[in-house]
Amino acid sequence: MSGGGARRVVVLKGGRSLERQVSLASGARVQDALERLGHEVHGLDVGHDLVARLRELAPDAAFIALHGSDGENGTIQELLEILGIPYTGSGISACVRCSDKILAKHAMVDAGLPTPDFLSFNETAFKELGAAEALPAVEERLGFPLVVKPSDQGSALGIKFAAAATDVPAALVAAFSYSEKVVLEQYVKGRDLAVSILDGRALPVVEAVPDDGEFYDFTSRYTIGRTQFVCPAALDDATTARAQELALAVHDLLGCRHFSRVDLMCDAVTGELTVLEVNVIPGMTETSLLPMAADAVGIDFDALVGKMLELALAAP
Ligand SMILES: Nc1ncnc2c1ncn2[C@@H]1O[C@H](COP(=O)(O)OP(=O)(O)O)[C@@H](O)[C@H]1O
Ligand SMILES: [Mg+2]
């Protein structure tokens, strides 16, 4: 049992997001760790009775193990603030910024931090303003292949790579089925990196190397054996340092608190690093990258969970 004594902690998990199963897996692991740390733990599958259950339990803190929509976009954080319950991870404003790839990417561009070139469209632009007419100009600027992604999803859901102009309409339809806003982004051929931040410190870089050499999707991400994770990633010292600096800069820029995971690409030809996105609620499953990176510096899963809770309890 680490300092501070036993606390009553609610672990928020599940919910109605598309990443429900991942969240249940993260939540179960977190609950086990909190129990081993000696806390009084209540798992809560988030639904209509959320506020009533939180009032009833009156926990000392909420550990947010929700992924996708409500957990990451500030909705749950708003409720917890209203109820006066301390919670793990970033506050409302950072959640709002990070869960919207368009907002986050504009903030990076405005601050001079590298992110792949992009354009964004609202569904209404296509339905009511004839945006399809502008696609050739978009394609000319971004080149092929290009990446089409919903602005506010995670875990590679709804992401499509368009190899040619004929692939773009179907990719857009797929992305619009997840979100009203879509990002068209320049494709970066290179290495898939993640840098987790914990308590103001950038952890070792993790590289995701898909077995089939291509795209790291929802299935491969949560299936052990489909993707190899290398931690620390085999990068030269200068690239490692730059990736860590950049991740910290973006974490701060977007107003994140306590921890986050920053996804980056390293261009295969130029070695240039660009930031794809920041995840305010990184996965805590067996294959998740924040626990892996923490472990690489001697912070095991229980210690990591303990630290996340301690930061929540100490937050102003
Ligand atoms: N511009 C891009 N170029 C190359 N690969 C990309 C690009 N954008 C996304 N990807 C691939 O898709 C994965 C998921 O993209 P990301 O933007 O992190 O969205 P999310 O994780 O929220 O689904 C990345 O880890 C990367 O493998
Ligand atoms: Mg990502």
C-alpha cells in the first residue's frame, strides 16, 4: 500500500462507445490493481444511472477507464466536476481539444508544431455546399495515398487509406458514418511511434510494427501477436529526444494534465517527426502502450495505477 491510505475509488468503464470492450478490459485491470493497492474499489459500467450511482457511492476519486466518445471528449469530466469528484487524467478543456483531431491539429499548426498537412470537412459541406467539387484540389494538395479519418474517433475506427481519387468517396462515406467532421490528411510513409507522458516526464518511445507490414488497425491493436511493440523503439538518441520533446510540447499545448499518450509518425525518408494526435485516456490493457512504456522505466502496472490516482487526488 503506497502512502495516503485506502480510498474509495470508482472505476468508470464500458459505456456506449464503440471502444466499449477495450474499456472493459482496461477497467478490469485497473480495478484489480487498485484492489491490490488496498483501496475500496467499485467498478461502474457507465449508463443512465451514472449520476445516481456516483451520488450513492460518494467516492474519493473516479478512475476513468473509458475510451472513445464520452470518456475522452469531456462529457464525463463535466459531470465529475459538477459532482465535485476528483478524477484521473486531463480536465475538460484538454479533453475537448484532444478528442477533436481538427481542433488539435489546428492548435499544433498555430503553435508551429509538426503535424501532417490536412484539410477538414463537415458533413454539411458535402450535403449542402457541393464540397465534392473541391475534392480534386484537395487531392492535388495532399497527394496520394491520403488518409481519411473521422475527427473524433479512436483505435483506428473509420480510418481509410485512399490510394487514388476513386477511393476517396467511399472513404468519406465510411468516415462520415462515425463523425460529422472528417480529416483528409497527407499520408506519412514511415514508423508508427507513441510517446506517453506521465507526471511531466516523457517515457521511452514505443514503436508499433504491424506483422503484415501495413496499417495498424483496430483488430491488430488489441490482438496479441498481430502487432509487435518495441520499447524502447530502436531510434538514434537525437530522434528519441526529439520525439519526447515534441510529445511533451503537444501535451502542454493542448492543456493535458497528469498523463497522456501522443501518437507520432517518423518519416521513412526524411526522418521528420509529425504528431497525429494526443490520447487523453490511454489504454490500460495487456497490450497497451502507456503501461508498457512505464514498465520500461521500472514503473509496474500497480505503481502506474497508484500514481494516476495519487495525481487525481492531489489535483487542485
Ligand atoms: N497521416 C498518416 N500517415 C500514415 N499513417 C497514418 C496516418 N494517420 C494515421 N495513420 C495510421 O493510423 C493509425 C491511427 O491513426 P490516429 O490518427 O492515431 O487515430 P486513432 O488512433 O484515433 O484512430 C496510426 O497509428 C497510423 O498507423
Ligand atoms: Mg492513435
